[in-house]
Amino acid sequence: MADKDHVVGTMDTSEQEKTFEGFVKFSGRSVAFFLFILVLLALFNA
């Protein structure tokens, strides 16, 4: 059954925080890249 030794707030979340930070960086760079592509398409009347 469930382990009753768990104490709320004691879990190490450093890996999850690093993963989320990477996801946010990737998402931001992706959005910037696609906006750049859209600007280029608009400038060159594609």
C-alpha cells in the first residue's frame, strides 16, 4: 500500500525545475524563430 513516511514539501524538485526551464527557453526561442520567419515572408511578399 502507500508509504506513510512521506512528508509533504520534502521532495527534491530540482530536475523538474531544470526541465521546465529548458521547455520555457525552447518555447521562447521557437516563437521568436517563427515570428522572424513570418516577418521575412511579409517583407518578401511570399
